[in-house]
Amino acid sequence: TQQHIALREDAMRSPIIMKLEAARIAKCYDALEARLSTPLENRDYLLTSGFSAADISVGQAVYMARHFVKLDDHPSVAAWYERITERDSFEQALPEEGRLYAQDFYAPWPVE
């Protein structure tokens, strides 16, 4: 979202939009959790055939989203993310340290 992409100063961000976007990201995590933790299909990657472009694409989205919504409530997603980030190709594709995000986590609105 524009609120996340621009990473505006606190006074410029809309607390309502930030909270709505955090809820939207959490819903996406819920869908991934359901996909990865289905009892009959308990899997290591998004497709039953193994690691694929789907993991790369969704992994990049989770890489960015986890700066705004933590994976704590989604253990299967967290385990999957750890698996894909251990791959050399994923590590090589990451931006240089500090070029994209200045910190590890951005709360939906500053907590005082």
C-alpha cells in the first residue's frame, strides 16, 4: 500500500489505513497458514510438486509484509518462510542491508 511503500514519517501516516492494511496482511497470512497446514497435505512448499515460482513470488511478498505484521500467530507460514529464506538464491535476491527497510518491524501505529 502507499502507506507502507512510502514509509512516511509517523505524522504523515494514517493510523486507520495502517491498521486496515495490517488486518489485510494478517488475512493473507491466514490463507497461507491454511494452505501450508492442511492435515492431508502437510507440505514444505506451496505446491505439492515442491519448491516453485509460487514460493519465490509469495516469499518476496512475505519478506516485505513481515515488516508490518509478525508471523508469530502463523507457525506453518513462519516455518515455510524460514525454509525458503535458507536457500542461497533467496538470500542473493534480497536488497542490500538498509536499502529497503530501515528497521525490522513497523508497528501499525507508534506505540508509546
